[in-house]
Amino acid sequence: MAGFIIGFDGEKTGAASRIIRFVEEAAIPTAMFGMLQALPHTALWHRLEKEGRLRVDTKQDINQSSLMNFIPTRPIEEIAEEYIEAFWTLYDAENFLDRTYRCFLKLGAPQCHPPFKLPSLVDLRALAIVVWRQGFKRKTRWKFWHHFFSIVKHNYPVWEHYLTVCAHNEHFLEYRAIVRDEIQQQLKEFQIQEAKQQLTESLSTELAIKNP
């Protein structure tokens, strides 16, 4: 697992693509990804407040589906589009399966072994859901079975952990759509607010010129 943040000051275009490339080359199955946020009453918050760059009050919820709460040094639209692209690409079913497979092929066997216990009904139900969705329902089903049997053959001690990580993408496949929809909606609202603010400033300037 690894975590990445996009939206730093001075960041160059294509940050998301660079993160995707790194995650794929390093074969990191679960890559947590977020846009930089200014947490209330931190040094970053106070600096941005002095610079007039904060966008919202301190009551806004901050999570992976939140648009940045300050004005970055490159267009916020560009950052949002890259963020959505990265989230969508990283948790594409095929990309995730391939990345997880490459990771577990070279993963060492666990050194500690917990006492054996029979799986619970919850565990069995979760396993059935993963096998049904990834092994039968989805178009990547052949890849799922190829990777699974290859793991069993070449790195047997990790097969249970491998299936557990494969199951993680059931959450991310749905969540990436939520992230896309919510970020796009917030971006539209931001653009509307910006247009209104620019219009207000333009009218104020015209009035000031007419009535010096």
C-alpha cells in the first residue's frame, strides 16, 4: 500500500500520470490517492488564509471526493481532471488485477502463522462474492483465474492474502465512480461561482470608472 497527494504549489502538469506510472512500475496494489487539502488551523491553512487563497470555511468535510479547498498554483480544473483520471485508471479492474498479480508473484511467504481456524460465514460470503464477480461476472474473469492459479502454483503461501487484496477492488470500483461524479459536480459549482465573482468584479470596476 502507498499514498499519494496531488495539488502541491509548483506542481507541474501531468503529476497524476507520473503517479500512475510509478504505481504500475512498482506493482503497488492499493494506492491511496487524494488532492491536497488545507486542514483547519494548521500552518498551511493560516498561510493560505493570509494569501487569500482559501475557498471554503472550516466546516467542510474533507475526503477523497472533495475538491481542493484552496486555490492552487495551477488551474484547479486541470488538477481535478488529472485526479479523476488517476483514480479511474488505478482501479480499473484489469489494471488492478495485473498489478496485484505482479506484486504477489514476488512477495515473500509470511513469517508468522496464526492458529488455524475455520472461516466464518461472513468470510465465506465475502469469498463467494469476490469469486462470483471477478471469476464469472466480469469481463476480466479469464485473467482472474489465470492469475489466481499462477499464484497458487508459483507462490502458494500467499494465495489467501492475494484473494483478500483482490477483494479490495470491489470497493474501489464503485468508489471511483462516486469520486468522479462528486468532483465533477463540485468543479461545475466552483466554475459557476468564479464566473459570478468575475462578473461582480467587472461591474464594480465599470461603476467605479463611471462614478469616480
